[in-house]
Amino acid sequence: MTPSFRIAVLPGDGIGPEVMAPALELLRTAAERVGLALATEAHPAGAVCWRETGAALPKATMAACAAADAILLAAMGDPAIRYPDGTEIAPQLDLRFDLGLYAGVRPVRVIPGVQIPLADPRAAAIDLVILRESTEGLFWSRGRGEVLNDAEARDTLVITRATTARLSDFAFTLARTRRGRGGKNLVTCVDKANVFTSFAFFRRVFDERAAAHPDVQAAHHYIDAMALDLVRRPWAFDVMLTENMFGDIISDLGAALMGGMGYAPSADIGDAHAVFQPCHGSAPDIAGRGIANPTAMILSGAMMLEWFGERHGEPRALRAGALIQRAVDAAFADGRLVTPEHGGTAGTRAVADAVGAAMAALDPAAVAA
């Protein structure tokens, strides 16, 4: 019997639909080549949806997301469309909170042949994961902030033992999994424990969970020092876990290290649900021009397939994810496929076609999951 997975597809705003379409094509091709079935269904959500219907994440869309095996999201939001309080429409945050997606997984891996900003030859070996807590921290205050007498504004940072403990366990398990694929068997807690009580608590809970994983090395780094060292020596790190806002910021730094937001995939994972999406936004300034880089969207789809494989013990899903990953590497490896953010002319279709051609040349049976 052919394994099958249901995917709720949220194309969203701006370049979202443009990068989603070729990514779905490649996902289906990879799935077919390994004997896997994917059932996809698109649903409305985002800034334009809010402007037209009054709901950024309609109830029917939320129900479909909750019922699906996974959610594949392209991009949402538009700086020109805002809530009355001035904040942007961001239903992707609602999904994180409503579905309990506490583990924001942001891989930072250099793709062979893609231009990167660091000249040090060791930078070609950058392969780390920023693990961002995605349901509390400073983002807990979303919708709860207050302005007092037009003289003072307050947002509250919340860190809980339960979420920090399970995020820490997630980090140690991830490092253990990566150990067999060249990882450093290292988890670094990134905080500001020298100043704030909340982060001292975050570190204490991390250390308690580290004791339960003695086979994985645990380390600490202050967030400001990590901002320095992610530029100075990013190849020294493996899995890094941190609070929501800190993770939001250094994830963009990580994307820059691998060539830009167009190459940076991500996932938000909980105990029962997961969303996979590129790190980039909706980029309305380039929407409709055919130049959006679909690589991050494609790699986010590969992450989804790998998650299916790990969660359900399905080797064909693991192989499909690895097939896409290998095809992306092969498409860019010779340095001739250059996207517009690096001064090249390879637009959305050209990148997708190159990845598709590279995939066709690979033998799925020979691709290690």
C-alpha cells in the first residue's frame, strides 16, 4: 500500500503563490519517484484574505490545518495592509500559538555553488541549526501589549519551565540525530542570563535537561556574543536554542551566512502538528516579476518530507526529502545558476527547472535518507 500524507497548502501573499507552485511540482515528482502519495489542498489566509474577508486565518482554513498531516506555508503579510493598531497581519504566528508549535527549526547550511558573504574557506562547511522557541518569550505579548497614558509602552516576556524543558529535549535529540550526519554533537544555549532573571531561569532549566542527555555536549553563549561569533566563526556551532525574539533576529543573520533569505528554509514543530515555510517574507515589491528565489520554499518542502519520515517511520518520505536536498545541491554546485539577489538572471522558473533536471539525473535508490 502506498503511504499517503495530507498537506494543507497556504500560498499566502506577495511572492507566496509564485514560489509555492514550483515547490509543489518538485515535491510531487520526488514523492512519485519513491512511491509516496501526497494529497495537497490550498486554503486562503494572509493579509489580502483579511482585507477581503475580515479574517486573516479563516475558521475553515484553521480546521483544515489542524486536520492535515502537515502545513506548507509560503509567505504571509504585506506592510501596506495592517491591523488598526499598526501591526502587520501575521497568521503564521497564530498557527504557532494555536497549534503549540514551540520548536522553530532554522537550518543554516551553505549550498555548494551559492555565493556567501564570508571569504574564510571554512565558511563553506557551515551547517548548524538555530532552534527558536516559537510560542512564548517576548512574542507572548503579541496582542497583550499596552500603552499607558501615551507616555509608556509595555510588552512582557514570558518563559515557562514546561516549554523550555521540552525545547531543550528537542535540541538534544536533534543534535544526537545530526551526529550521524557530520554534526558536532553539541547544543549551545543562547541567552542573556547575566542580566535578566527570565534568561537565568531559561539557562537553569536547560542545564537540568542537559543532565538527562549526558551523551551530548552542552554549552552556553550570551546572545550579543553569539551575534559576533556567528560572523566570526559560525562553523564552530551545531544546534543552538534560544528565546523567541533572539531567535527571530539571529535566524536572519543565519540566512545571510548561507546566501540570503531566498535560500533559508524553516519549520515550526510541535508535539502533534508542524508548519514548513521559507524564512523570507512576502516581498510585495518583487511580486509578479518572476524573479523570486524558490529555493527556500523547495527546501522547506524537503524538511516536511523528512519530518514525515521521522515522525511516521516512513523511509520513502526520508528518501524523497533527501532527493530534493541533493537535487538543490547539484543544481547550484557549478556556480552557474545565479539568482537575482546575487546579480544573476535565474528567476523562479529557471531555478525550479534546474532543480527538476538535477533530480531527474539522480537515482532515488542511491540517495541516502
